[in-house]
Amino acid sequence: MESSHVTIDPAILYFGTPVALISTVDVEGRPNLAPISSVFWLGHRAVLGVAARSQTGLNLAATRECVINLPDAALAGAVDRLALTTGRNPVSERKAQVGYRHVGDKFAHAGLTPLPSDTVEPFRVAECPVNMEGAVTRIHELESDDPERAGGIVLAEVAVSRVHVHPELRMPGTENRVDPTRWRPLMMSFQRYFTIGPELHPSRLATIREEWYRPRSAAAEIPPR
Ligand SMILES: Cc1cc2nc3c(=O)[nH]c(=O)nc-3n(C[C@H](O)[C@H](O)[C@H](O)COP(=O)(O)O)c2cc1C
């Protein structure tokens, strides 16, 4: 069969992922907040992809705690105010070239409100409908086999210790479920902002009860639906 594709060599491969605001503190307890979009969850862990030399990368390695705050579509403006800013001072030459500047108080700069967390030092973001507190359990170097890129990016594995959601996201009649029809995540695709569309198709995977995914010891304590 003839290929129906063309070959391209994109400089970035950011086809679309949710935006997260990562809240951290440095060794002196100074807060930082930065947008990333390299994040996924599997099991009860989050995996974050961050530039090793960003303030967030340094803080994750040094203090091993964070809050993963998920902005919804309505917060695109606040997230964009954090774009091209860094908690690092001075700003690296490479970042300065494309317009990055140092911002000391990212919460004030974005117009976002810090809230204390329950299990970690870094603040939560009040306006974000989802806040996940967590501890960094491991840091893995990405691209360490590529001499041109080695040392640039790390993957932080985060054990989620507490999840807070705005009440309207909770599925009616449930304690612990999020209603995906009410959740409008802010997404990034090729550096631009989007959100998700309406539900498309009945889901066979969704016939599995969410409680099935809990470890057996914890699930045993949960009454059947
Ligand atoms: C929408 C958006 C998505 C981004 N995604 C990432 C990412 O996945 N990983 C990363 O290291 N930086 C990402 N950045 C760039 C960081 O925000 C940037 O490096 C910033 O300077 C980090 O701030 P800090 O130095 O205070 O930690 C993203 C920026 C924006 C606006």
C-alpha cells in the first residue's frame, strides 16, 4: 500500500498534553510556580518532565516535594502570564535570547492565590480546580544517551499524597470520583493553548469500575457500588 503520510522533521514533538502548574520551594523555603505540560499519571504516581536547570528542576531535586496544580480552560490567561518567566536569577543566556525574564513572586505575577497544603511545604493554587500534593521518589535523566542533549531534562516520579478538587468536579452521588464531562483541562499543543471537546463515543474501558484500580488491600475496605 502506498503511504498516505509525508515525512517531516519537527524540532518539537509536543502533540498535546495537559498543562500543570508545578509549585515547589527551594532549600530556603522560597516558593516557585511554573507551567509545564510534560505530565502523566499511572498507578498513583505522576511523572513530570522538567528542564534540569529550571528553578523547578533544581527545587524538585533539592527539596523533593511539589504540588501539581491543574488549571482549567478559564485559566489560560493566568498560565500565559507565567510563560517566559523563571524563578532563576540571573536568567540563562539561552533563555534570555528568546525573552525569558526573572520573576521572584510568580503567584502575584500570575494573579493566583497561594493556599497551604496538607502534606507538603509548597503552596497549592486556589484557582486551579485540581491540586495534587506529592513527594518526589525518583529522578531519572532523560536523553542521557544523547551527547547533544544529555543533562537537559529530568523526569521526576511523584508519589501523590493528597488530591483536592473544586466540588463541582466531583461526580454527583460519589465520594471519590471526578466527572470527566465537567473537567475542561487546559491543554498545550505545539506551544499554544486548547481544551478538550465533548465526549465522542461510548467507552469499553470505562465499563471497568474505578475502584478495581486500587490496590487490593485498600479496595477491600471500599463497599461495592
Ligand atoms: C504552556 C507551557 C508548557 C511548558 N511545558 C514545559 C515542560 O513540559 N517542561 C519544562 O521543563 N518546561 C516547560 N515549559 C517552560 C517552563 O515553564 C520554563 O522553563 C520556566 O522558565 C520554568 O520556570 P522556573 O525556572 O521558575 O522553574 C512550559 C511553559 C509553558 C508556558
